[in-house]
Amino acid sequence: MSSAIVGGLLGLMFAGGVLLVVWAAPPMRPIRLVDRLAPYLGEAPAPSRLLQPPSATSAPFTVVRRLFGPTVSEIVSLVDRLVGGNSSVRRRLDAIGRPMTVEEFRFEQVVWAAVGMLSAGGLVLLLGVARSHVDPVLAFGAVMIGLAGGVLARDWWLAKQVQQREAAMLAELPVVADLLALSVVAGEAPADALARLCRMTDGEVARDLADALAEARAGRSLLLALADVSRRTTLDPFARFVDGLVVAMERGTPLADVLRAQANDVREVGKRALLEAGGRKEISMMVPVVFLILPVTVLFALYPGVLTLVSLTH
């Protein structure tokens, strides 16, 4: 590495440090509304940790938040303003059933972006050291690509989690509807049938129904709790299943017939999805036939004739 590159990097680091100091100085730092109102308000006692809602942030993210709390919070706000789409993120977080806020998701995006940036920059730096030449433009481009890739990768993983959960719920829903119909036909009330179902089964659908039952035991109406479950989900068959359950319980229609019809509808949806997947796979199934099997067959058919012609010409 030449002395000019080392000097440029040191100058860049010094200039960045000066900019950070100037940016964090009180004249440049805006006064928040909380800081303006704090002298006029009394300090409230800290609430008990037993009453705080559980946080979905795992241990590594919690450590990073406690070490670099204010700086990371400002970066999270910047990412939130640049990326946007809070309603979409909130809907997908509700769809996977995780008690995570949008701020915590943005925080994980920042951590993923930092990991991607360091990984890409470190890889380019190692390759440059191996070749005895480090290209600053290439290193900066790799850092920016890693930064954007980390943010997009966390968003892609959230969408992947939603797809996996929806596939699991679609597979569980017919069995759940049949079991619930059997319990209702046996003479149990809808709430008791749901409780029995949650005790007997273990899956994504049972977990959502168990959450609704827990809210009902806490004093909320079961119909409102089920309506919230239908609103949070992104799977249309499950939403129709819960809506049909709510309507049947509210209007007194035969619940067993409704549940059997819902189970048949979900099975038909699964069959249609299977046929659509098979239709999409037809093109990919032709790839090995056209590009592997057919050329090898033509080669085996033409090779003896070509070899004979070559021998005759010689």
C-alpha cells in the first residue's frame, strides 16, 4: 500500500471525526421536545420490569443497543425515513406473530447493514492486500453495496418468514377446521371447542387461536379477539375461516356446517396452488431436457458419422 493511499485514508478518518464532533456539538444539535419539557415535569418512578411487555430483540441486538444506544437510535431514525413502509412492516410483523415493534425491526436492519458493510469492505481490503494494491473507489463501492444489501436482506428475510408461516398455516387449516367441527358436533360450546383444539394441536393456527382465547380469558370479548386475529393475518383462507367462525358464533348459524365448508374450501385452494406450482415447474423441468439430455443424445447420434467422415477425408 503506497504512502499516498495511507495518507488519504488517515485524512479521511480525521475529516470524518471533525465532522462528527461538529455535528454533535450543542449549537448544531437540535433541542428535542422532551428536553424542553423535562425541567417542568417531575420524575416518575420507574415501572416494574414484570409489567413491561416482552421484547423480541435477541441478546446480541440488546448488547449493541445498550453500548451504542443514542447513535444507533439516530441511525434507525435515518433508515426509517429513507426506507419507509412502516405499515407494510407492521403488517408483516403481525403476520409472523412476533412481539416486535417497527423500531426493533429497523434496529435489526441497521445491524444487518453494518455486518454487510464490514464484510464487503473487509473482503475487498483483503483482496487488495493480496494483490498489493487497494482501490479506494472499489472499496467504497463494495461498502455501499454491502450497506444496501444488509438492509434489503433483512427485509427479504422477513418476507420469507411470512411465506413460510403462511404455507404452514395453509397445511394445518383443513385439519384444524375438521377437529373443531367434530368438537362442536359432539356438543361443546365454541369457546370450549377452541380451547380443546389448542390443547390437542400445536402449530401456527393453534397459536393464533390460543392468543385469542387468552385475550378472552383476560376479559375481552372472544368475537373481538377473533376479529383482531383475522385483521392481523395476511393469509386469505385463514381470514375467511376466522370471519366465518365469528359470523356463525354471532348469528347462531350451524357452526359445524360452516367449518366443514371452510375446510373443503382450503383443500381446494391447496389443490389449485399445487396445480399452479406444477404448471410453473414445467418450464424449469424442460431445462435439463433441452440443455443436457437432448445435446448428449444428438452428440451420441452424430459422433460415429462425423468420426467416419473425418477418417475418410484423411
